[in-house]
Amino acid sequence: MKKIIFVLVFLIFLSSCGTKTTTSTSLVKYEGEGFSLSIPTNWVDLTQDKTALPKPSSGDIALALASSEFQNGFSNNLLILKDELNYETSSKEFSTLNNIGATEQYSEYEEVEKKEITFADKDNSILYIFDARYNDRTPKLRFLQSAHICDGKKSFFLTIALPMNITEASRYEDIIKSFKCE
């Protein structure tokens, strides 16, 4: 859980400067290693930039995206971490487990919504939407988090971070729900 928070904090700092522009709503299919999902056309892939992203202590960064457009000095971003688990679990259970960790790790954690979702490959999970700070020095953000388990033990943990002025998150939920195992 600490590696997830560290990488997310780094992405926020990486994308926290700029001017206000409009956000694109068009999506394109992204095919990753073992998964696919629909992503905004104006989001930049940072996954291969070894200088921009730290290596997680376990697992790997499957995808790291940041919007090329800024709102209030912040760039919306998506992070997908993947790992091989040494036990079998469901997407719902893994999502719930990660949310328990989030409530303990984030400062000022406030759950906005918790709901069951169905991914593009018909697997079910839990989507958590919450507001929180990484610490006292970072701004409060809105997070959308869920998890998907492929083949019983391959975990994908999905997080989208948004500025607090974005209150309608359904289009970002659609990005998460478009995820499927390949």
C-alpha cells in the first residue's frame, strides 16, 4: 500500500503545474501487457519514462498517464499497478482490501461513494470514490480506485486522481470500467 501512495504522490507532483484548459472527452483503446482499457486521447503515457516514475517496492507500473491539459494547476492522472499475488482472490475482495489500507494511509480520508461496478470483461469489483490528502503538505484530491484480478492471481490496482473541483466523476468511472483482461 505504501508503494501505491508513493507513486501516486509522485504523479501528482509531476503534474501539478500549468494553466487552465478544457479536458478532452474522446477515448481511444489502449492495449497493455495483459489488459486493455479506453483512455482519453489527450493523456500522455509516462510509463516508460524511467526518470519520471519511481519503481514500486513490489510489482510494476503497468500504466501511468497524465492529462496534457491542466485545470487549476493540476493534471488529472491514472496509475495502474500490477503484481502477481501468492494467493487467489476476487476483484471485489482485493479492491476492499486496498481501500482498508487507503483509509489508514491517507490524511483526511472521506468516502464519497462506494459501488459495485462491472468491467468490460464482465468481472465485478468495487469502485471507491473518496477525497483525501497524501499528507498535510499536499492538496486534497478526489480519488477513484478499484482492482481487477486476472487469472486468479494477477492483480491490477487502478487509481485516478482528480482535483476537487471535478465533482462529476462518471466519465472517469467509465475509464475504469472499460478495463479488461486480455
